[in-house]
Amino acid sequence: SKIKLFFFKKFASIDYYNSREMKGIFKKIINENFENYAAKITIPTIIIWGENDQELSPKNGKLLRSLINDSILRIVWKSGHSPNIESHEKLANLLLEYI
């Protein structure tokens, strides 16, 4: 119905909305607890997070930082969930600091 579609677009994740026939898989992925996997990462890691991420709060980035040894968290200011799209120049400059 039009009402359902309106509320879905207004309140659902854009990634979920765009997942179409893969919604079942998408639900499994977002409900998966990745903390055990993160704690097993042993290589230096840069965690990049959008300051205004509405899908996953920057608190999630801080949690990842605490779970992954030898990791750093870099925030892309004034960016949302997709800094690679929304703030590609800021992201590129940030990555150049580590190359």
C-alpha cells in the first residue's frame, strides 16, 4: 500500500530498502554479532566512520576500536553512513595519511 511504502521509505535503512530480493540475507547480516570476529583481527586496522551515520552510530565504531587490537578510529566529519560516496575527497585525504 502507499501508506506502508511511505513509512518504509521514511524510517527504514536505505540499504535495506535497496536490498530488494536479498532482504532476508540483509536481515541476517545486520542481526549478526560480529564482536567475536572483530576481536580476532590481528593486523593494523583503520576503522572509518561517518560522523552523522544514521544507520550505525559512531558508538559502534568506538566499540570496534576497543575490540580490534592495533586499530584506530577515524571519523569523517559531516558525513553519514557512506563517506565513500558523500565525502569521497575527505575520505581519500584521510586514507592518504596512511599510505
